Amino acid sequence: MHADKFRATVIHEVPPQGLAAPLTALWWDAKGDWVLAHQLVDELETPEGMAVHAYLHRKEGAAANADYWYTRAGRGFYRASLEAEWEALVEGLEGGE
């Protein structure tokens, strides 16, 4: 699912069924609920979960914390716009379908 189709689902009250936790976190982030998004990835020890965790801390403005999570995820600090990073994460996690 492309990011635009994924974002279109945000009009609903709940995320689509069957999403993995990192995608669900990105859904809640798009919905404006950073706290719930963070709770979903806070304890994840997968590269995908840690990448979303890093993005959320970057969005929060906590660059040092974001850098820590980017490193744990095996990624360099992503310097594109937050919007571009969100889209790249969604498409990467969904397989760009």
C-alpha cells in the first residue's frame, strides 16, 4: 500500500486490521496521537520498530534520543523531511505495494 492510500485510512476511528505494530504506530502518528504511537513501539526490539521509534523521537524534537534509536535500528540519521520519512517508513513496511 502506498503512503497516500495508507494515509487515507486515517479518516476511520481505528487502524486497518492486521497491521504490524510499527505500521499501527505510524497510523496513530498520522492521526495525531504521538503518545499512543510511541507506546506501540517503545518496547519493540525489531529493526522496524526501532526505526519508527527513532522517527517518533525525531518528530518530538529529541534528536539525541532519535539518533540512539536510528543506530539501534541499523540506520543513519534520516535527514529528509519528517513527511518524507513517514512515507518511506510506511512504504518500506508495507513493501511498497
